[in-house]
Amino acid sequence: MSPVQPAARAVGFIGLGRMGSRMAMSLARAGFSLTVYDRVVDSSRPFAAAGVTVASSPADVASRSDVIITMVPDSAAVEAIVLGESGVLDSLRPGAVLIDMSTIDPNVSRKVAAAVRERGGHMLDAPVSGSIALAEQGQLSIIVGGDPAVCDSVRDVLLKIGSRITHAGPNGAGASLKLAVNIVGGLTMQALAESIVLAERAGVSPAVTVDVLSNSALASPFLKYKAAQLLEPLAPAAFTTAMMQKDFGLVLQMAREVGVPVPATAVASEVVTMACALGFGAQDFAAVAEVIRTLSGTVRPTKADTGNE
Amino acid sequence: MSPVQPAARAVGFIGLGRMGSRMAMSLARAGFSLTVYDRVVDSSRPFAAAGVTVASSPADVASRSDVIITMVPDSAAVEAIVLGESGVLDSLRPGAVLIDMSTIDPNVSRKVAAAVRERGGHMLDAPVSGSIALAEQGQLSIIVGGDPAVCDSVRDVLLKIGSRITHAGPNGAGASLKLAVNIVGGLTMQALAESIVLAERAGVSPAVTVDVLSNSALASPFLKYKAAQLLEPLAPAAFTTAMMQKDFGLVLQMAREVGVPVPATAVASEVVTMACALGFGAQDFAAVAEVIRTLSGTVRPTKADTGNE
Amino acid sequence: MSPVQPAARAVGFIGLGRMGSRMAMSLARAGFSLTVYDRVVDSSRPFAAAGVTVASSPADVASRSDVIITMVPDSAAVEAIVLGESGVLDSLRPGAVLIDMSTIDPNVSRKVAAAVRERGGHMLDAPVSGSIALAEQGQLSIIVGGDPAVCDSVRDVLLKIGSRITHAGPNGAGASLKLAVNIVGGLTMQALAESIVLAERAGVSPAVTVDVLSNSALASPFLKYKAAQLLEPLAPAAFTTAMMQKDFGLVLQMAREVGVPVPATAVASEVVTMACALGFGAQDFAAVAEVIRTLSGTVRPTKADTGNE
Amino acid sequence: MSPVQPAARAVGFIGLGRMGSRMAMSLARAGFSLTVYDRVVDSSRPFAAAGVTVASSPADVASRSDVIITMVPDSAAVEAIVLGESGVLDSLRPGAVLIDMSTIDPNVSRKVAAAVRERGGHMLDAPVSGSIALAEQGQLSIIVGGDPAVCDSVRDVLLKIGSRITHAGPNGAGASLKLAVNIVGGLTMQALAESIVLAERAGVSPAVTVDVLSNSALASPFLKYKAAQLLEPLAPAAFTTAMMQKDFGLVLQMAREVGVPVPATAVASEVVTMACALGFGAQDFAAVAEVIRTLSGTVRPTKADTGNE
């Protein structure tokens, strides 16, 4: 194996959504020779304006890049971009490294990695964690699956996107660990929902419950900003209920495949399904609290009611 | 209502277990005129040695105290100590304040409060959160239910036990909020168990998973010390599986009574029941990870295996 | 032990609700010398009209009876009637047999049995299964806990109420087995709800689903009449959602106590809590289907829509 | 649309497993001109011996048949057989009818139906319910999705396999309804497991519990033969735990897609995952009772212990 040298490195970026656009812009700012692509043409505009090359297809990106990053919504999108028509594999440079930073099915990730390997390239699954604000600052957390030497060879690129890189194991291990970590986020939200509504029905205002939790050993950054979202349901979505449903679906499938029972996750997933069915799909997944509230026959207190003591 | 003046204040403390003994000792150190009692005679020895008055019954404590604190394992113990034979009510001073700091059924708490009120006293439910180390330092967190003026009248006492006091509402609100908060602790542990074992079966060592979680937005003090416990199952128990089962039982009963569905809590409670049935009752409730591990047919990696990369 | 002779037998019946009144009337028709009592005076009217003795209290019933049957809503009612003021124990005849046919907490049942034994009587827990129609015909199913010889001594009485008597074990075993059996009823209903609404959302009318189920290996009398209820939600309640919630509460408490995890029951119980919170408490517990339907965002098809193909 | 005339009809059968071989043999006995295929060559031997034509590939079957039936383990197998190399579509006769009787993903079923339609054929999804014994007698229950006229055109064939045919709706409706019905079977088993082990721990022998259930309104043919399996765990598997896990996986995916929460099914699925992980995959899914029993710390009573009273 001989990964390309950083000096010569041209980087391609496919998928310019909410997270991807920030991550790609970090790379542009860092001075990499960048080519971008998104199937929604408008998404590339700010990059064209900044002098970044805009490709016409994933294959076009691949033909111009030593390192190609994909950041797209789901397994099907990764398969289409890499294996599909005018896909990355159509014009992969020898020794090129494909880094998929999406959160997808580990099986699909391994399948794509095998196809890339067969074509003489390298693949890493390198999903990211963190908010849009952290993406903007290049401070995401990255979990990597794949050959450690390949991971080292692109560390300079990854370090413009994230401040923390953890190598989890061979291909698929990054995707697997990302899903495992998402269990904790998903269940913490479900816990907050059950906790806050239970206290609320017992006469304790959500603001007081959030205050106690935020000053307890249970307080995490996640708890703090989600608790805010729970008190202000009109706040913009950070991670939508529909995205959580997709991730829970992947977790449950993976858990069945590797043979690990995840009973609390299974139930939390059903509550997320309820939230989607009740119309909260595009809102932040803090909406699960609204589901529990609705199911307890509780009318949401208006803002004036929730003032702390 | 005329709560007694702090100056004249004699304090009684009933229940000298792992937490209670530290809390009582803080009061002794603070210079309060203290009387203690525990049904296990040996538990009072260190107090006698320190010059603290040791009473012969809860009634004996009450006859000597303006403020009486109870810190015992469950609802039945509180009922017995206050309402039972030679109980607190037998010799309650007029205007005395009973502060129950145990985690118990809010219904029992309200019932005891009514009985105390009828006898001319005041009652607060004031359960505590925090570790034994925090108890030793008088740095617990206290949630109070009851009359705010009564709460204010004993603030000097409470501040020797805890550094943070939150008034949650009328009698029973403290007990209710404590149970609601425990949902988050119980489900976070269940989430860690499912997450770590799922990643483990996918080939990622627990140490790597814990490392990623501990450096994510999900990291809380709780996650950090429980994660350590998950990696070192022989570490001494901080909160036993049997205690978690008791608390989950109270949560589920309360949720049914006030009409709030708590589906993830209900399932986590069943996993805790599995843990008790499998013999982990006296161990830290991090044992739920062993249950998930056993149920996934996974053999626990030996310590040498779990070294980080 | 010397149970009274059947010949001399006078029977008392306490609790003349929907089931109790039918059961008591069967005994009256069978020619037993009957005394009845219900705390709602009007409930005794039809019995008075039929020449049955109406007592003024449970104690009054006991003073006139060799066999006393209780059929009341919950554990607290049984405790009050037997152990309370003017209760059965106040005037229990030596050797009298108390048969509690309510569905209650096995612990309470054992506690009452011990009190009865101490007073020189005998106690059986003998909960019944079956519909109001079966109660009317004396065709209920009876599960008995207690001394087999005592059970034999009152078999003539029991056989006027039920056509099938199963001895389950010592005191408490009848109550325990009844709760265990109720798991199957509760979960079958939950299964029907999930099945029918899932098919409905996939475009299959409930009537078709019910038709297939009713002609499958899964068809039971229960499935048949509950399926009808699922298609006709305005049908009168056979067993209310509130009653199911009470029973599930007892099941879950018992399961925790004896150390058996019942995860599916725990979740079904939460759905029943949702049903109660959404206002279906007084309706048949077939209402859980309405909960699942509501949570799937599905509007119930009007009757015209559900016609079979 | 002009389905072929019954008179001219040649029937092909692909998939000669435990169920398929019995179903195909029924068609042979009924005098249809039959061609069979199974990728395991030995499976065709009894048919060759009986004078049935054995084809060399699915395409070979299709080239000889007006009606082609597939009865295989999963969605992937159906896709491979119909759409894959040397698949049914390679030599589909104009107007031929493909009947897939497997239990598969409704999405895959619809996708295959579209491909068949494009090639000028017709497709029905027609999964079956019933035991091997019923398959032998041609007494299965068949749920059909697809064009009703196509269904009518093959009714003579279907009636040799099943005694009851229900048309559920358009393509995919048969597969969907089959999955919905399987919820009831899966949850009934879970209910039996929880019920029997709970009673067992409370001191009631499984034989007594089964006896009471078998004589209650809950008694169905399913309950009766599964109860027997629960008492005799060495009895041969009727439906394996691994098959149940596959079906639950399909149910949960479908439920997420159509937006119906199925919380009890989700939890029962996790118990089935536990059963697979604990090594019961190839045994009857009555093994979930062993999981609950293991998790309650209960040692299975030996046969001598379970004798009825």
C-alpha cells in the first residue's frame, strides 16, 4: 500500500448539506486544492463563489482528487455515489483514499470498501459527531474504521474537520461504533422526556427539573442543550426526529445481526416512530417529550407557567 | 406557623447507614447539638465516641430535637420510624421540623407529612443526590418538597449537608422530582450497557467506546465514573442493583398513578430485575451491562484485551 | 382442621358488583341459605326482593355464615372488609371458610389468610375468570389457593359459581396464577392492536385482518370477542382499561418480588397507561388499539370503510 | 389482462424445503403438470422418483410453466430466483403468473411484481400460514395480494395447497398482512413464556398453568400446541427461533416504514434475539420461555416435578 503524499494532495468533497457544507468550507479555508459536488446544484454556489472547483458528477470529483470525502444522508446515497452511474469508482485514481463520513449501515460500508479496494483505492468509514457549530469550527469528533496506515495518511485532512480522531478498528468499525454511540444520545433524550413529563404531572415545572438535572452528576453538554430545546420547542432542530428514526433503524438492524439485545433502544425507537407519525419528523428529536406529554394527557404549560421558582 | 429559631436548634438524626453516617457527621462537625439513632446499635458507636448523644429510639430522638432528619432505605422504614411504636410522633416537640431525606414513595411522604402536621409539627421531603464522597464533604444536592418558609427555617441545617438546595413544590414534590431524576440515571446506565456491548460484539473494545463517549457531548460526571465501573466490574458498588430496582419500582408506581407512560424506564426496570435474578443485586447497577453481555452470548474480555489502541 | 359440614352450611356474599351480583344470585337459586352485603345499599335491593337476607356490615354477614365469599375491586377493599372496622374477623364463626374471589395482590391474600387462621377460620384465594354471561350461568373458571381439604369442603358452593375448579397450591397460589394468566389476556390484546393497525396502515381493512385471525390457529374465544370489540369500539366494555391497568400493576409488582422479568408485559402496561391518560379508562381495554391507531397518525376508518371484501 | 386458461396449465414449483416439498407434492398428487427446482439437488430426488420433471434452474422452470410458485426462506432468495442470473424472468412465458408464497418484505414483493409486470407476466404475493401437517394435507391458509382477477385465475392451484384463501388487497398486501398476523403469534408466545415462568416462580407448576390456560377463553390451537412445546422443550421445532427473528425483523422494518408503533413487538423481538444469542436459534421459538426462565434464575423443573395435581 502506498497512500499518496500529502503535498500532492487534491481533495474532493461530495455532499454539501448542513454538515457537509461546513466541513468542506473548513478544507477550502485550510488551503487544500478542493473539488466539490452536490446533486442539488444550488448547494455548490457558495463554493463556486469562493473559487472552489465544482464538479459535474461524483466521477468527475474522483478524477480530480487523491482524497474523496462523502457526507450524505444514508446508505443508499453512499452506494449510489460510489458504485452508481458516473460514480466515484468510474474514475478512481490509483491509491486514492475514499473517506465516507456519513452515518450508515456498517455492512454497506464494508461492501463499498471492498469495491474500492478492488479498484486499487483505499476506504475509511469515518463518521462524525458534533453540532453544526462544531462543524463550522472544524472541531468535530471523528471515529475511523479501516487500515490504520491509511488513516494516518489522511490525518492532515481529517484534522481540518475534527479535533479528535479515534481509530476504532477495521473497515466498518467506525460505522459500528458511531451507531453504538448514538444509542446513548437517543436514550438520554428518551430519559429526559420521561423524567420531565413525569415530574410535570406531579406538579414540578419543567424548568425546575431541567435546572436540577443540569446541576447534577448527569449534566452533559448534550443534556444542557437538549434540555433547552425541551423548554423551547420552537428552537431550530439540531438533529431531526426523522434522522433519529433512520439511525435507530440502523442500530436495531445491526444489533440483530451481531446478536446483541438492546431492549431500551428498541422501545425508544418506537417512541420516535410515534413522534414521526404525529408529525414531528422535521423537528428536533426533543419532540419525543411532546409525545410522552400528549400520551399523558398533559397540556404543555405555556412559557409564562414554566418560570423557575 | 412559627418554626423554631436556629439559635435554639437541637438536631436529631435517624439512620446512620453509608450516606446517613456521613451526613450526620457533617452536622456534628458544624457544631449542632446532635442526637443520633440507628436500629443497629453498632452504627452509633463512632458518634458516641465523638461525644454525640445516642438516643434509644426514634421517640427519644424527637423528644430532644427541634429538627429531626431521617435517612433510611425505604418507605416502610420511614413509616415505622415516624408513625410506629416509640416513633417520632410519640414525642414530637411543638413546631419541630421533620426532614425526611430518604428516597421514598411520594404518597407515603405526603401521608407522613399530614400526620406530622396534625401533631403540630412540620415536615419536608428532602431527598439527596450525590456520592458518598460528596456526602462526606457536605456537598450533596437536595430537592425539597414542603412549605417554602419551613424550608427557609432549616436552610442552615441543610447547607451543612448539601451545597445546592432546590425547592420543588409542596409536600411530596421533592420525593416526586427525585424519582423523576432517577429515571435519567437509570436509563443512562442502560444506554451505556447496550452501547458498549453492541460495539464490543462488532469488534470495538469497551475501552475505545468509553473513551469516545467520555470525550463526546454525552460525557457527564455520571457517565465518566460509571464507564469506569463498566470497565472494572470488581470496583466497589456506588449504588447497588437492588437499590435501583427499588427506585424503579417507585418510579413505575408513581408514573401509573399520575398517568404518565414511561416505556423506556419500564423496560430498563425489567433488565434490572434480570440483573437481580442473576445474582447482581448487591453489586453496582453497572451490572446491567453484564446482563446484556450474557444475553448476547459474549464472553467478557479480560483486562489485557481491553487496552485502548 | 374440621371444616363445617355442607349440610349445615349458611353462605354469605360480600360485593354485589357486575360479577358479584350474578355469582351471588347463582347461589341463591341453588338454595343456599344466603346473606349478602354491599356498601352501596341499592346493590342489595334485588336480593332483598328475592327474599335473601341483607346484612348491615361484613361483620353481620360473618356472624350469619359458615362460608363467606368476597368479590370486590381491589386489595384495599379486601383488607377493609376482612380486617377493618365491623369487618369479617369481628364475628367470624369458628371453622368458617372465607373465600376471596377478587383479583388481588397475593401478598395481601396471604396476609388476610394468616389473620383468618389466627382467628380459627380458613381462607381460600379463589379468583374467577370469565365473562358476565358465564357468571350468570355459573360457568366461571375458578383457580384456588389454600388447603386442598378446605377447598374440597366448599366444592359444592364453588360448583354453583364455576364449572371448572383448579387447585393451584397453598394460600396465595390462586391469586398468583390468576395474575399470571392475565398476562396472556393483556398481551393478546396488545398484539391484536399492533397487528390490526399495522395491517390497516398497509392498506388492509381491520375486518379482513380480524377475519384471517379468527380463522387461524391463533383463534381463541377471547380473540373472537375482542376482535369484534376492536371493530365496534362503541360496544359495551367487558373489562375496562382501568381494570387492566390495576391488574398489570399487580402483575409487575409480583414479578419484581419473585424476580421474573416480564418485558413485554411491562411495555403493554405502559400502553394501557397511555389509554387511561387519553380518557379510555372506563371503556373496554380494546381501547389500546385506539392508542396505537392515534399514535400512527391513522384516522379510524368509518364503519362503511371496514366492510370485508 | 388475460390470465392463461386453467386447462392448459403447467405449474412450476421452486423451493422444496420443509413446507415447499409438501406443498409441491400436493400439486403433483392433484395431477398438475409439474416442474420443480431447488438449489439443493437432493431435495428434488423424491419428485424425480415420483415422475415429476426436475428443472436445472429457475429459468428452466419458468420456460416450462404457466404458473410458477416460489416458497423460499427470505427476500434475498426471492430476488435471486426471480431477478437473478438464470432467474424466472429470463424465460417467463407471456401471461404467466408468479405466485410467491414465502414470507418476505412487502417492498421486495412489490419490486418483484413490477419487474414481472414489465416482462408481461402477473405476480401474486400469497404467503401461507399453518403447520407442516396442514401443508401435507393441503389445508394451509393463504393470504393473497395482487389483482383479484389473477387470484381467481389460479384459485384451482391455490386450493390444492390451502383450504382458505383471503384476498387482502393489491400487490404487497398479502405479504403485509402475513407479517401483521405474525405479530399475534410472536406475542402470544412471549405472553405464554412470561405467564408460565411467573407462575412457576410463585410456586405453580407449568403443567397447572398450561392446564388453566388451555381451558380458558384464551385457548387457541396455537396455545395448545405451543404449551405442549413449553412443557416438552425437546419436542421437534415447528417454527424456529431464527425464523421468528427474521419475521420480527421484517415486521419492525415495515412498521417503521408505514409509521405504526409496535412497542410490545419490538420488545418481544429483543427477547428472540436473546434466545438466538443464547444458542436456541435452531430450536422452536418456544425457547423464549427458557430465556425468561434463565433470566429469572429459575432452574427448569424436571419432568417428574411438573406433574399436574
